[in-house]
Amino acid sequence: MTSTAPAPASTGTATAPIAAATAPATTAPTATTPAQAASAELERRIARDPGSFRVLTGDRPTGALHLGHYFGSLLNRVRLQNLGVDVVVLIPDYQVITDRDTAERLGEYTDGLLLDYLALGLDPARSTVFCHSAVPALNQLMLPFLSLVSVAELNRNPTVKDEIAHSRQSTVSGLMLTYPVHQAADILSCKGNLVPVGRDQAPHLEVTRTIARRFNERYGDVFPEPETLLSAAPLLLGTDGTKMSKSRANSVPLGATADETARLIRGATTDADRHITYDPDTRPNVSSLVLLAALCLERDPHEVAAEIGDGGAAVLKRTVTDAVNGHLAAFRARRAEYAKDLPYVRSVLRAGNERANALAEATLDEVREAMGAFR
């Protein structure tokens, strides 16, 4: 399925997408588990017939995207787009209030996401970016979908449990509990059949697959059961040694300046051993920094560690800082150019909203017909 969203005309200086570096090729993960084997087979199918796949993915507008997003998912979206997959990217603005009381700085964060996407190389002529709040049919799909899962199933979802543990709210709302069903509505509204995820998000997708299967069994075939494409990207830790996350204030934002990046990396947690090695199992903090440098330099992390050797944490952090700033220099320059023409940037979102509405309304019509519902 090839995206039909037009590239909107600019009202300012950026009359065409700014040339972006080609995302590096990604090989399928070594098939050491059934899930990895399935992802490897998916990669082969994508290579044979990319137009038969539609990806739904996205990022909540709760802060700046960071290096974990960049290597974990963003580069892969551009890779899939360039292969010919129909990539649909959701900005789930309504979902901001799943774990916070208000949607603060929503417009600023949404603009930031759009700038990052465009600077990275998402092409409005081939990919679609839209906001949850702009597509009412998403919320109408929630009601029948909620009837297809039990409270017990929602309660034992491990991803929801983790989100609740890190919630900013003193109590958990129903919105948090039903978050996987919201995600199912997002994916199935456009009949997405491929969802790239990290291992921590796989349980959410299982809820989507369950809902699609149960709906089809009860009302007739309407939805595909989306397939999971596991990310081959390794985990990058935050500056405090835990999972890199916007909500934990431990990330290195993509839009940070070179000086800000240096300051954040200088504050990263390491360990007491001056000799630098790459050993993720026994030295996770040091190894995550080594890995970050290696990813930016497109080198083997063991080689990077060996070169630093007895240089200690100071040399390690300087190496990482130089590698990150060098790698992101072109991206940041493109981002700055797009930031000069926010009317164009926002027009990309309006065009995406139009296409997403058309897809979701068509899906909702099929759901109503299958269920025998009146309009």
C-alpha cells in the first residue's frame, strides 16, 4: 500500500523537503528465538513486496525525542519508507493524559516531533503523519473494541504495569488501563498490518492482535492481525543508567545543541573501573556509552572500547560527545532550516490528518456494517 498523502505546498522558504541523509541499511536480527525468526522472515517478505505492508507507529508529544528513539525506531521508519512500505506515523496527543493530569506544552512538543521527522527524512509524499485528536473515528472504534477484552486481561498487561509504575499521577485513571485498546484503535483504524516494536512493547501489540481476531470471529473478517517486527537495535541506557526515557529526564534530545549534548554526556553514570571495555552484562553503563559512540561512528563497539583502553571515563565521554555531535550535525542543520518555516511544517500535519480521517472513516463504515449498526 503506497501512501497517497500529497506533499503540501510551502507558504514560506522551505518549498521542498530538505535533503536528508539516507538511513543506514538494517539487517534482520539473528534468529535466535521464535519472535526473532518471525521478524527475519518478515524482513524477507518486506523486501519482496513492500507495498503490501502498512506500518502504524508513533510517539507521544510529551517531550523531545532522544537518541534512544533515533536508533531504536526513527531510522527504521525511514528505512521502511524508502523500501516502499506505507508508513503512517501517529502523534497520539489525547494519550498524553494517560499518565499526567494536563497536556502541557502540547503544541510545542508536536511541532518538535514534526521537525524531527522531517529532518530525519520522513517524506510527506510517501509517509503520513497525523494527530489522534484530529481523527474522531479512532475514539468511536474504542467502544466495540473494549467489549472484546476483559478487565483481567488489561490488568495483567506487563507494559501497562510498567507505565503505571512510572506514572506521574497519584491514582491510575481508566485511560491508563485501557491504553492498549487505544493503541489497537490507532493501528486498526488504518488497517495497519505491520508494527515495529521493541520487546517491551510487544504485549501491547498482542492486545491489538487479540481484538482483531475476536472482532473477525464475532462479526466477520474486517481486520488484519498486525505482525510484530522486532527492532534489531540494541538498548541504550539513559544518563542515570536506567532505560532512556523522556519522562525520566535522563535522555540526550536530538535537538540539543552541541554544548548541551556535551553537558548531558559528562553527567552520565559510569563505574569505578578506569579500563574501558564493552561488556553489556557486567558493565551496562559503560557499555551503553561505548555502544552509543559505536553506533554514531558505524564501528564495532569492542574496537571503540579497545581504542579508549585506560583512558577512563573522561576519554570515553569525550569520545561519545564527539561521535554524537558529529553524527547529528547534518540532522540538526536540516532541523534548523525546517524550523524557519513552521507554516509548511504544520501543513504536513494537516495533509496527514486528512488522509488518516479518510482511512479511519472507511474502516468505521466497515465496522458498522459488520456489526449491523445504524448510522
